[in-house]
Amino acid sequence: MATNTERQETYLEFLIASRMERASNVIERTETLHLSMVGANALFATLGNPPKANPKLLKAAKHYKDRVNVYNP
């Protein structure tokens, strides 16, 4: 017969394993992109031929570099 300590460890192991599995499922769902063929083709076309940076984007990039990205002068 299992002792209380053994049962507690088994229960704790079960809880940890259950939470880890749940966390893995959540991460997988949030990091996976589901696209139709039309959407996938549009994404790849845009990635292969990105639009030119407009002034607003250039300003945002400068702001990021100057204020946020302090570790890369």
C-alpha cells in the first residue's frame, strides 16, 4: 500500500504533467497559423515582395531603435 508521501508525490506529478500538457496545447494553438491556400499564397507573395517602407514605418523603426532597443546602439 502506498504511503501518504508516495500518494502526494504521485498526485503532484499528475498535476504537473496535466498542466504541462495543457500549456503545450495552448502554446501550439496560439503559435500555429491556419491559412487557406489563397491566404497562404497571399502571405508568401507578400513575404517574397514586401512593400517599400513608408515614412510612418521609418519613423516607428527609428523610435524603436532610439528608445526601445537600448542594447544595440
